[in-house]
Amino acid sequence: MYSFRSIFLLDKFAFQMHNYPKRLNMFIKRVLEKKLLYLAEQFTALALLGPRQSGKTTLCKEIFPKHEYVNLEELDTRQFAIDDPKGFLNKYENLAARKGVIFDEIQNAPQLLSYIQGRIDEHPRPGFYVLTGSQNILLNEQISQTLAGRITIQTLLPLSIEELTLANLLPNDLFTLLFQGFYPSIYKHKISANDWYKSYIQTYVERDVRQIRNIADLSLFQKFLRLCAGRIGQLLNLTSLSNDCGISVNTAHSWISILETSYIVFLLQPHHKNFSKRLIKSPKLYFYDPGLASHLLGIDSPEVLNQHYLRGGLFETMVLSNLLKHRLNAGKNPNIYFWRDKTGIEIDCLIEEGDSLIPIEMKSAQTIHSDFFTSLAHFSKLANISPSAGYVIYGGQEEQKRQNGHIVSWKDLKVIQPNNLPE
């Protein structure tokens, strides 16, 4: 029997369904679409990887509408693929005829990959096989071993600032955006960020984490996840993490790998070029989505986030993830680093583009201060580059071009490209 609260929530959802029918069914155009269509003409197989709920399935169905769709999350379908991969492929290839087939969440039946390789070698058809996956490192290894030279691998992260802007969905308030994050469902279905992330974390821990690694104590893993959120934007210290969580350093290292594999966190590596022998060599810990990190920190509103001691780290994670999205959507390698020497002088982000370096500072403040440029000035002398080659991304609205750096609003990160460098 339904509780009063269950009936209330069902009525609330029905009301939203009635009042937002167009919003619920809308497709938010993704920048990666054009690149995927081009690559589908060049390769027989295309793999689209990214975190769960980033929009992979929606995008593939939208741009390959004539492909047969197969969901490997369904137990019967998955078992068929595992027990009889040849019969499974025969069935769906016949249904697809000359159009193609989408195998969604391919990590659930990795055995298919070697059989797909044989089909490709026998009968190559551009864009015929489209694979999606919510796991990164393990799936990449499997694909690279079995489909090398036959497949292109692309990554779709949650929505970017550019995509939200094009869809007229970008919040005007920075802290609302940091709180809501970038997952499509929050914008398409107008779901409360608190409710959505709670469900997402529960599903992620109970299903995805168990699939990657057999962890006995999932509550301890959730504690580890929250501890990681509390260290956002900081140098990764596995000893500190393991001590605070009550696990071994080896376990902490293994669990960080799980979070990387499933696109929850990424490690920003220090730049390798030795401008000085006294450099920090540890990576920095960031989340792909600031909304998810905010929820893990217990932040329950944009107003609380605005006053939170980690708002700077959440701002950095938003900027860095959007810079990654911009490069991945263009089919480029990330090539994003940070730089810090042992005296504490730091550049928040370095983009390496060929022989060029683009130094970037990130400030969540909404007012421009002269000390924003201190580290840029130091680094430009050390790297022998023009001070005007640097950028400061800040929490305000104005954009300025100065001799000691280019001021960029958080709303317009796409201007940071080598061909847009100030002269």
C-alpha cells in the first residue's frame, strides 16, 4: 500500500508531467553530434563512452535513428549475448539489415567485442556498429585489444556551458549552476538536484561499483566518496584519505581507480615540462560534475554553496570539466594540466596545444582584483611567453583584454583557444 508521502510524490510528478510535456520530451543538441556523424562515415565501429546519464543513449538514438537499438542492461538480452554471442549478433544484424545497430552499455557483455571484430573484418560497413559504455579504462583496454584500427572512441561528458546556452537553459546565477550541475535529466525533466543526485549516487554505488569491483562494505565506499568531495581541488594524498576512511593505502588507490573508471572523478596531472626542478609531482583531485560534488558535501541550496569554504574548488571543477568537454567535443586530446612549484606558486590550469602553452587562473570571485594576475606574471617569465597569453576565468560577467592577461566570464569558456589568444 502506498504511503501518504508516496501518493504526494506521485501526484507532484503527474502535475509536472502535465505542465511540462514539451520540456520532458525535448532533445538538447550536443556539440559532439557533428563529429560523431563524420566519424561514422570513416569507421565501421564507433564507441561513445561517458558517465551514466550523460546522454549517450539519447544522442545515439537521435543521430542514428535507423539503427536497431539493443539495451544490454536488460537481463534477458544480456544473458543471450553472453550465452550465444554468434546467435545474438545474427539476430540483431538481421533486424538492422544495412542500417546498423546500437549496443548500449557494452561493458555488460564484453565478450561481444571479439565477435564484432570478426564481423567487421568479413563485412566492413561504415558506422554499422555503435557501442556505448559507462566505464572508461577497462572498456578502453578491451576495445583497443580487439578492435584496434577498426573503431573510433569518443567521450560524452554531461552538458557543457555552451550546450546549455544554446538550449536557453543556462542559469544566470553561477551558484545555481554549480549546485544543479550539468546532467541532462535535471534540465530536461526539471527534477530537484537534491533528489536526482541522491538517486544517482545510490544507483551508482549499488550497481556500477559492484560491477567494476567486488566491494563488501558499500557504506564505507560511500564515506570514501564523500571524503573525496571534501578534498576537491587539492593535491591527492592517498595516505590521508586512507587514514580518514579507515582503509589501507592500496584500497584507497583501488577505489580512486574505480571513481576514475566510472567518470566520477579525474586527476589533473602536473605539467611535465621542467621549468624548475622544484616541482610538485602529485595530481590534483577533481569531480567531473560540481553538482554531484556539492551533493556529497551536504550542500542543499545555491545560497549555502555561495558561502561554502569549498566554493573555489567547486568553481575550479566546473571550469576544468568544461574545458575538457570543449576539447573532447572537438575530437582533441585533453592535454590539460596544472603547474605548481614547491614554494607554492601555482597556475591552476595549463592547456598544451602543440608547442603553445595557455596558462589559466580560476577565481570564483565576482569582482576583478589585481592579484589575479600574480601567478600568471611569474609563470610567463619562467616559460618565456607573453603575459597577454594568459587567462583569468572568474565568477563575474565582464570580459576584458589586458596586457597582463585576458579576463573571461565563466559563461564564455569556449573563447579559450590558441587562435583566440590575445596579441
